[in-house]
Amino acid sequence: MNLFEGEIAKELGADKAYGIRPEHVELSATEGKWPGAVRHVERLGADNTMHLSNDRLGNFLARVEGHRTFQPGEAVFATPKPERVIRF
């Protein structure tokens, strides 16, 4: 679970913490809500776990299908699925 607390959580509409699971974060090379960069890729076969960084959010994870290829250092855009966000 990606958890963002404090001022970031408040900016994202949560009182205490904003949570989103890696599998509920969509990635695009061209557009999205959170611009960032790929730090590391865990290739797990059917899925890849992407370790991402964003200047405001810090580090977080996204899980994508195994055939999707992103490389460390590549610019990406992450978008949380709004219906899957958990606000505390």
C-alpha cells in the first residue's frame, strides 16, 4: 500500500492519510496525474512492480502487466484509480 500523510494527504483530499495499492495505479509514458521517474523495475513474470519517484509524493509503487516495459530513469505519469483510493 502506498500511504501519503500530512500535507500531501490533505492536498489529496484525506484528513490523515491517503492510500492507494500499487495495482490501482495506472502508468503512462505520455499523460497522467503524477509525473515521475522509474527508479527500479522488479520483473516478476506476469507482473512488474515499478518503483517510482515524484518530487512532491516521494517514492511509491505501481504494479503493471509483465509485457509493459519501462526502464530505470524513464519519465512516466502515474494516475490512481479514483474508485480505489482509501482516505483516512
